[in-house]
Amino acid sequence: MPQKDPCQKQACEIQKCLQANNYMESKCQAVIQELRKCCARYPKGRSLVCSGFEREEEEKLTLKPTTK
């Protein structure tokens, strides 16, 4: 039996918040921050719901600022 995702509760809270606020992400920043904190507590790959944040961080690291 697979282990329960440690950040699943926070992910569900984000969905509830988004639904309650007509999918306005700006109204759910506190809940999103809680998920980010949860994701930071676990090693990469431990939480499936954190994979989007992990991918976002990787993209930030690979994108180089363009200056002219």
C-alpha cells in the first residue's frame, strides 16, 4: 500500500479555497504558502502534490536573466 502524501491536506485546502473564492489565486495565498512550507519539509520526490513546486523551482534555476 503506498504511503499517504504528507502534503495532501494542504493541497485539498487550496482546492477548497479556490472554489470558495471563484478561483482567484490571490485570495488563497496564505493556503498556498502553507503547502510550500509543507513541501520544503520533505525531500524532493516524497510528495506528489509538491511536484509542481519542484518543477517551478527547477525552471527558475535553468532560466537565465537576459540583459542588454
